[in-house]
Amino acid sequence: MKLNKTLRVATAISLFAAGGAFAETITIATVNNGDMIRMQGYTSEFTKQTGIDVNWVTLEENVLRQRVTTDITTKGGQFDIMTIGMYETPIWGKNGWLVPLDKLPASYDVNDILPAMRNGLSADGTLYAAPFYGESSMVMYRTDLMKKAGLTMPEKPDWDFIRKAAAAMTDRANEVNGICLRGKPGWGEGGAFITAMSNSFGARWFDMKWNAQFDTKPWRETLTFYKGMMDESGPPGYATNGFNENLSLFQQGKCGMWIDATVAASFVTNPKDSTVADKVGFAIAPNKKGIDKHSNWLWAWALAVPAGTQKQDAAMKFIEWATSKAYIELVASKEGWANVPPGARTSLYENPNYKDIPFAKMTLESINLANPLKPTVDPVPYVGIQFVAIPEFAGIATDVSQQFSAAYAGQQSIDEALAKAQALTNDAMEAAGYR
């Protein structure tokens, strides 16, 4: 009798573990940006609603890209959800490596996703990743230091004004750098910034026959201007600074200006984290005088389900929850509307609670200004603003960004960096069969 009772209890426990929602755990790879860290803090709400536990793997941006790319190309199966962006999503979706997001319920309201984000995360009209937040880039600046310098920030400044203002705001004695910009190697770090900046100088990665263009005047002008301005007015070690490093410097009051992702606006204006929260203004990312092309990019950090997952249904439930209107309202109720994930949904910018947030209008204007279908002044055979939407780009651009960072650090000349970038890019494209 006792044995039978023990067996019945064991069987009941086994059945509960097999069929009960509490037994399931999904693993999510994500980037260590502020909005993603915030999302992890609310995961218990998702678990309460669904009984699904979440295991987070939180990584620095360059490391995240390496890990998820390796996992999906080798079918490693480490992750049930991956945080990826507009570069990877269409390529991986076309390859059949991602689960289509074509069965989201009507209540999710896919059509509410901003068209720029929806289009950038689709392949052949099918959505393959849902944007947790969307962004462009813009100028964030210290209004008090700008006033002290006797200058007024235009709504659409050019690079000459930015350099002049950076020099005027620099105060080395008090550790105030006039400008903080990414120089860190990595195609999505310093590589993304300098590519977007080069567009505004009339440069491009390739001509219409896929020949590299680093041996041209616009690229030389871009790097010469960037390094000159950063040597004059940037922080020490800027060649190794990325998004998070510059965010920290700005929040500590050590940057007069920072040109970077629009998503940073909520962090630099949050008095809990930023010492200059009440002294921040915003402007459109610069262009070079006489060239009608601004240096703002278009990006979304988005959640996607790799095709190899064994927990597709649970993963879909998490994506539906984390990128929903309800999640935005949850964050707003806990932390205020200024701290909700921006740039993903049209309804957010129609919400009267959000319209008057200081950076909301400039964020939406910057997103709408970005045109990945025509990223450069001269014609190109690719789409993408701060990246080229071909599979080979990530590897090539990481190598190129390393050459540029070495030039920023004074380890080689700009001409040497550009010559190496030209050679390695053409070699890689020839090996890939483009030329």
C-alpha cells in the first residue's frame, strides 16, 4: 500500500512537471543596454501571467552579436529568443533561421508598429522580429554649457558648428569634454557611427559595382574631421569608447555634446541617474554644409525566435508580452512615461501622456528623416544607413572599424587605415563573389 501511494505521488508530480506551465524556462540573449536591463526587472510580471520562467544571458553589444551569430549559424540551440536588429533580421529571416511572427493575435496590433521599424524587421513582407525599441541618432547637448559658450544650437546643425561648439565647451581643467563620440571597434559600435557620419560627408561603402570606396576624398575628409575634432575636444581614450562608456560620461557631466542613439534621451534626462538631467537639449544629427544628407541612422533592438528552439510557443508568448502596448503602460505606471521603450509604436507618439516629453518629437523626427533605401548621396547597390545589408558586412566592417580605431589612437595614420580598409574590403568581396 505504501509503495503504491508513493508511486501515485511520484506520478502526479511527474505529470505536473510535464504539463504544468511552471516547469518551462526560456533562455533569452540580450544586450546590456538600459531598456533591456529594465525589462529584466519586470520579468516576474510575465512569469506570474504565464508560469514561464526566464533565464537571461546579458552581454556587451559586440559579444552579443558574436554569440547569437555563432549560435544561429551553427544551429547551437542555446537561446529561445535572441535580441537582434535591422541588419540581421531580414538576412536570417530569408535564410529560414528565424520563426515568422505571422501568428500574433489581433490584440497585439502589428500595424501599430512604426512603418520604418516594421519594414526594417521584415523580409519579403513577413515580420521576423518585434521591436522592443526603435531608434535613430541625434545630438544631445548641455544647454548650460552651450549658453556659457555664447552659442545657440540650431535644430539642424552642420558639422562645422558642432566642432566649433565642442571646442568652446571643452574645459580640460574641470574634466569637461566638448564632445563624446563612439570610437570603439565593432561594426555596430564605432563602425556604425563613422559609417553614418560618412554618409553626411558624401561617402559610401561601395560603388554600383561593389568596389570599395575608402580610397576616395569623402572618406578621407570624414576620418580627418572626426579625429581632428575628437583630439581637440573629446575624452581621453575615445578610441575605445562605445555607447555605454559615453552614456556614463554624459551622465557624469563630462560631455558638452553626445551624438548617439535617440534611446539614450531617457537616460540622460533621468534625475536618478544623470547629474545633468535638467540641462539637456536635443537636435537633429549633423550634416556637412552643402550636403543634404544627415548622419542619423535607423535601428531597432528587436526580439526574434530562432528556428531551432524547442520552446517556440513560450518564446512567442514572451515576445508578445515584452513588445506590447500593455508593457509600455506597465513601465509608465512604475517609472513614468519618459522611461518607456521609445520608437517602436505609432500609438506612443499619439499618446497625450507622451507627446510633451522633451525628446519625443525629436526622436520621431529623426526616425522619419532616416532613409535606408537611399542612405548616401551617390547611388549604391545596397540598403542600410549605418550598415550594408549583406551577410558579409559584419565581418568586413568589424575589421575596418579596428583599422579606424587604431588611427584614432595614433597607432597608424588615417591614410594607412583607409588603404588597409580598401584592400581588406575588396579582398573579402572578391572572395564572396561580388566582384
